[in-house]
Amino acid sequence: MKCPFCEHQESKVIDSRYTEGHTCIRRRRECLECGERFTTYERKEDIPLMVIKKNGQRELFERSKLMRGLLKACEKRPISQDKLDQMVAGIESELRNQMKQEVNSSEIGELVMTELKALDEVAFVRFASVYRQFKDVNKFKQELERLLEEDQ
């Protein structure tokens, strides 16, 4: 593994542990040249999962894109990074367990909304406002009222 600091080719593993429900191994490494420490992750290589966008375009599924959306929805909310990592891993796992090579972006959006609704209602409404592209305040209000009715 190449050191991200000095680009030396050799490092030693200091610590290894499973993350994300034993689907990934996190390794702490130390460069044998400069002594800096860094983290690497090992995941099994999966068959590419294609996302079909609303406009019909196809693109590769990216965990980082899903995480960015969640981070925006959960900004300034009491939700740990660990919990978001678990959510992303769970959603990706659910999509891959369907054994499909292509998935509609709407399926991903609905999975995210289901998870967020159970985790944090404010983050859910934030995500829903972008995902459902509310055109005006009345649509936003209707979603809030529907959410409040489901809680009762």
C-alpha cells in the first residue's frame, strides 16, 4: 500500500477490525519510511451496480454520492457518522442482495427515506424536500401533515 504522505511502497498493519457488518476490513497502517499513520479499507469486489436516473441515463452506483446526500439531510442533527455509515452500508447491501445489475434511482430514494424517517424526522423532511422536488410551500406542508398523521 502506497503511503499517502511520502508515497513509499511499504507499510505495516498496526490494527485490523471489521466494520459495516463484517463486509469491510478497516486497517490502520504505518509507513515504514516516514512513520505516518493512515487508514485503508478492504471490501470484496462487487459486480457493478448501475443506477437508472429519472431522465433514463445510467451511471455507476457510488456510496459516496449517497453519503453526501445523507450528510446534507442530517447536517446539524444529532446523528453520528457511524450511524450514517451503517445506513449507507445497509442500503447498498439491500440493493446488491436483490441480485439486479440495474436499479432505479427512485428505489434508492425510497430506501433512504424509509431509513431516515425511522432515524430522524427533520432529516427525513429535508431529504424528502429535495428528493420529491417540492414545487411550492403547499406540497411541503402536505408532506409534513402526512408525516404528523402517521405518528399519531
